[in-house]
Amino acid sequence: MALLDYFSRKKEKQVSTASKAKERLQIIVAHERNSRHKQPDYLPQLTEDILKVLRKYIKVSDESFSINLDKKDGDLNVLELNIELHDEQAS
Amino acid sequence: MARIIVVTSGKGGVGKTTSSAAIGLGLALKGHKVVLIDFDIGLRNLDLIMGCERRVVYDFVNVINGEASLNQALIKDKRVSSLSILPASQTRDKDALTKESVGKVLDELSQSYDYIICDSPAGIEAGAMMALYFADEAIVTTNPEVSSVRDSDRILGMLASRSRRAEQGLEPIKEHLLLTRYSPKRVAEGEMLSVEDVEDILSIPLLGVIPESQAVLKASNAGEPVILDTESDAGQAYQDVIERLLGETVDFRFLVAEKKGIFSRMFGG
Ligand SMILES: Nc1ncnc2c1ncn2[C@@H]1O[C@H](COP(=O)(O)OP(=O)(O)OP(=O)(O)O)[C@@H](O)[C@H]1O
Ligand SMILES: [Mg+2]
């Protein structure tokens, strides 16, 4: 039993630290790359205004909301809003 | 016209100076005219790793201030005549370097050398920015570890926005990933980011993978860049880097842990 424990624990460790490191890096690097691209000056105010309107109707935490202005190829820009709704609110 | 290559990283202590020394000497051994510049003003380590610390008379800042000519400050390597070193000063005055004055020195060196290798200080402050500003290529030195990878990504951002090439709208700096202090055994055990992981995150072409190696400390003790230790794994890995810089395609080595012999496996190696 102890031997089995030893092996399974070893295996658990294998999936954990390095892949966890990679996952964390992917998130932080994507985030930092995004903020490197210069966003238009009106974006912070726009974000605040949109949140104000949303919060009249639903609960939105800062973490469940994201706004992004993406430059696609050519001269197409996409303003992307992401709002995560919790179960009670969706129905 | 010389190829100006900056060895950079963001994070400190990842192996920039070790790599600059190995790559500079390696290119010179191939017959190219190479100058190694230590941009780490105030710290000055490259001369020690190259083993020429006792021959330093004038330094980079003396040249910038007009107190010495380039020829007076350049130290000719005793092993390879086509290699010179421009040491950093030990004065604290980091603001001694200006874009204008550094640009002038690089222009002058460009006339007579094929490669100018710039050993960058750590960080993303003025000194590191100065080292990368004029670069045509960058060797982004990275350890397989979270903070180093993140800093490398920040440096990639700087290369793309704060360099001469970026400011003048020229062709972007050519980026190379150099993964150092790599331990295949720890990667196999899931404790260390793998080559593929780091490539995935940084998505720049891989120039080399240098294993964690005892040969590096021995080399720095002796003042003989590790590429001269042709028996060692790190020395051979740097040799492969030279071939790739010169346009050859070379298989990557030292990516998997050496298999242990049956005895060490049985008796707990
Ligand atoms: N492949 C390697 N294997 C083992 N040790 C290494 C390896 N590469 C570098 N080192 C060690 O890591 C330490 C830092 O190396 P080095 O001075 O080259 O880093 P650096 O990036 O130039 O540091 P700094 O940011 O302070 O300028 C040294 O002690 C060196 O011997
Ligand atoms: Mg250094």
C-alpha cells in the first residue's frame, strides 16, 4: 500500500508543477501582451460607463467582465465585451 | 557592416555573460572578426569570464568620454586574434552612455568587425535598453522557470517597441530563443518547463538549449569560456549555437536525460 502511495504521489507531482507553471505563464503573458498594445484613450471611461449600466440590472464583478479592442488584419477593429453571468442571473 | 547581436534577458543571472563569452569566442574561432562589448556598466563581469581582467586599462566609458581611443580600450584575446573585448567601466555612472555616443562607437566598430556582441545588464532599465537599442538580432536568454520566461516576454516587447529598428520603422530585430540551465531530468519528472513549453509561450525561433552543467563553473573559474571545453555538454551545445547562427541546421542535443546504468538504478542513484 505504501509503495502504491509512493507511485501515485509521484505521478501526481508529474502533472502538477511544470504544467501549472506553463498555464500560469500563458495567462500572464497573454494579459501583459494585451496591455502592451496601446489602447485608445476613451477605453477606460467606456469600460466604466458600460459597467455602470450593466450594474443597474445585474451583478457583475470586476473579474467577470472584460473589454478588449482588437485589431484584426487590415483596418478592421473589433470591440469585444465579455460578461460572465452567474447561474441565478442567467435564468 | 557588422551584425549587431544583443544577448539579453530581463531577469538577472540567467547566463547572458556566459553565453556572450561562449558565442563571441565561438564565432571568432570560425574565423570571423568579433568584438564583445560589456554593457553592464558598474558591474563588469565579461572580462573575468573571458580571462582578461588584468589587461583592462581603458573601458567603454573612457571611450565614450573621449578619454581613450577605441584601439586603446579594445583588448585583443590571447587565444584567438580575431576577437576583441571592450570592457565595461567600474564607475557607477550609468548615465555615461547616451544613444548618440554609443551609436558612434558601434558605427566605428562596424567598419572593421563582422560581429558585435553586446552583453546586456539585467533589468529593463536604461542600461538594458541601451544594449538592445542598436541591435539587428537578439539572443533572448531564458531559464526554464516562470519569472525568467515572463521577463523574456517583456524584453520581446521592448525589442519590438523601443529599439532603433522599431523607432525607424525598419525590419524588426531578429529574435532567437536561447534556453539555458536546462535540466532534462527535472523536465522528465515534471518539475521544470520543457523546451516545447517555453517555445509555446514565447513563440520565437529556438537557437539553442544549453544544459545545466558543471563545466560552466569550471570555465568561469579558469577564465576560459566554456565553448573551449569541447568535451563538455555545455561546450558542445554552444558549438551547435554557433553553427545555427551561421545558418547551418543542427539537431538539438542534450534534451533527454542520460539513461542511468542498471546499477545506479538498482541502488538508488
Ligand atoms: N548552463 C549552465 N549550467 C550551470 N551554471 C550556469 C549555466 N549558465 C550559467 N550558469 C551560472 O549562472 C550564474 C550566472 O551566469 P551569468 O553571469 O552568465 O548570468 P548573467 O545573465 O550574465 O547575470 P547578470 O544578469 O548578473 O549579468 C553563474 O554563476 C554561472 O556560472
Ligand atoms: Mg552578466
